[in-house]
Amino acid sequence: MAKLATNTYGDALFDLAVEEAKIDALYEEANAVLTAFEENNELGKLLNHPKIDKEEKQKFIEDVFGKFVSKDMTGLLILMVSKDRQQFITDTLAYFTDRVLEFKRIGKAVVTTAKPLSESQKAKVVARLLATTNYVSFNMEYAIDESLIGGMVIRIGDRVVDSSIKTKLEGLAKDLTKIQLA
């Protein structure tokens, strides 16, 4: 149910953005609203509070967001509240921003290594990703996990390329347990 609501509202916003050539503007607004929810946990609590009625929640959205985002974005938020889908607002906006990035062929990659990469190493990783995918650019996130020992793990969406020494050692250990000595 959650995924259905998230995708339905996210797809509707995306279709509107494409039809009205507002992709960049609505993308920026979606990120601004997401940031507001991330920085203020009380927003989600207030919108999901069972003792506050829908009309008050809708007025709150209009008062808070109406000054900073378009009528399209405010309308989406109010619609979601009116349909009791306010708990899916952040997931919907995250889904929408992901669709926009895919539409613009901008990938999101998380690269995890045992030690921090130098700028030249980062540039090589990006160049290799661009050469092996259909994306024109990447939003990169770098993470450190010393347990990898060496190598790296690259995650793009639901795809993972794991060339870490840790994984290779685990595979070797598994293979060794299969060997039977005579």
C-alpha cells in the first residue's frame, strides 16, 4: 500500500512536471520540502497526529509551505493530507526526485572503501562509471568501511559491484570449506 501511494503521487507529480516543463523547479521544491522534513521532525509528527483534523493540517501546509513553494507542490501536499497519505510525503518526494534524476540521466552512486579516496581516484571512479553506464553524470557519495580491508563496493540503485578484499576472502573461505581431504 505504501509503495503504491508513493509511486502514484510521485508519478503524478513527475507527469505534471514534464507536461508543464517544470522539472527543475519542482525538483528544487521537492528537495526543499524534504530538507524541511529532515531538519524538523515535528513536521511529520504534526501532520500524522491523530487528534489534529485534516482542515488544520491543510491550513498548516498552506501557511508554512505556500509561501515558499509553487501551488503545484502545495497542492500535492494538501491532496496527500486530504487523502490520509501524509505519512508518505517524504517517500513520495524522494521517489519523485529519483525519477527526475533518471529522466535527466543522472546516476546516484555510493562508493564504499576501506580508506578515503584521493581526488584523482574519485575522478577515475566517476570516469569508469560514466564509461560503463548510460548516465551523463553522477551524484557521488563516498563512505568508509575499514572492514573491507581493500578494494571497493559501488552501489547504484539496486545494483552492487563488490570488489572488496573482505568479500573475496569470504568467498575463498567458503570455497575452502567445500574441499574434502582424502
